[in-house]
Amino acid sequence: MHKSALIIAVAAVVAACNNGGQRDVAVPLPEAYPRAYVYPDSFRTVTFRGVTFDVNAGARVDSAENGINIIYPRYGAVVYVSVHDKIKGPEAFSAEWTGRQRRIAMNLGASAGSASTDGGVREDISAPYTIVRANTTVQTPVQILTGNAEKGVIISAAAFMESWSAVTPYDSIKSVTDALERDLRHVVFSARYGDAEN
């Protein structure tokens, strides 16, 4: 009796594993997003209007009228860096800084409430800075602002992703946002204003 019960139990398990004798039906895997092939953590120095800062060594740099464009073909990203120089006096510096902050908020649009900000003053050269990172999918995921009031210079930059839209899942682009934040943070903390003139 025990023997026949054991045979029936084994047959039932085999049938269940075998899907009742039918061939397994292919089931699509959950959608996975490709991880970006991130540019290495290595940098080179560029100079524009007497201001120097470091950019990722793997990115291409093109000159622009008021700054440079840092182009990341792997990401489909362009970082637009502008250098605002010849700012005369603390009041003019403050006004320009405030205007640049407004521009950052405009670029974020409705997602401004879903952004994290790191800011303060670089103690080594008394340079204020702001780094803003969107925590949702927007076309400008990382933006920076830094400068030197004594030298009358402000650097602003925004990473722009043409192919991203509000429906692009944030998880799918987080690795690119992380890499761009790393590189723009490097711009902020490597910037030198010693040769800039008022």
C-alpha cells in the first residue's frame, strides 16, 4: 500500500514538473534597462577666458561663444558650460548669481521639488557653488553654478539629454545621471580663476 502511494506521488510530481507532458511555453523576462558604459574617472584641464577646470578625458570638448560644450557620445549628452566674466563688483555678481539660479529652476520646471542640492563655499579659494541634481527624469538632470566674486567670474553648466522624456524610467538613466554628477562636481572643485581679469 505504501509502495503504490509513493509511486502515485512521484508520478504527480513528475507530471507537474513536466507541465502535464506539454512543452514549456516561453515567458518573456521582465524588461531590463541597459547600464551605460560609463566614461572612466580620469580628467584633463581646459581653459576658457583665463578660467581653468577639469573635464572628463573621454568626452569631446568643442568651443562655444560663451564657454565650451562637453560632449558624451556614449550617453547622448552635452554639457553646456558658460563662463560669465568681467562682472564688476559684489552687487553685479549677486545679481548675475541670482539670475543663474533662476535659470536652473526654469530648466528643472515642475520637477524642481524633486531635486537635491549641494552648495556652500569652497574654502580653498572662497568660491561659492551649487550642484543641483534632479531625482526624476528631466532633460537637464545635473546643473552647477560656481564662481569667484573677487575675480568677477561665474561658471554655470547644465547637462542636457535630448532623448530623455518624462516617460523615461528613472532607473534606466540613473547610472548616467550619477556619472554626469561626478564629472560636473569635478568641474566645480577643480575650477581656478587666477588668470581671469575684471
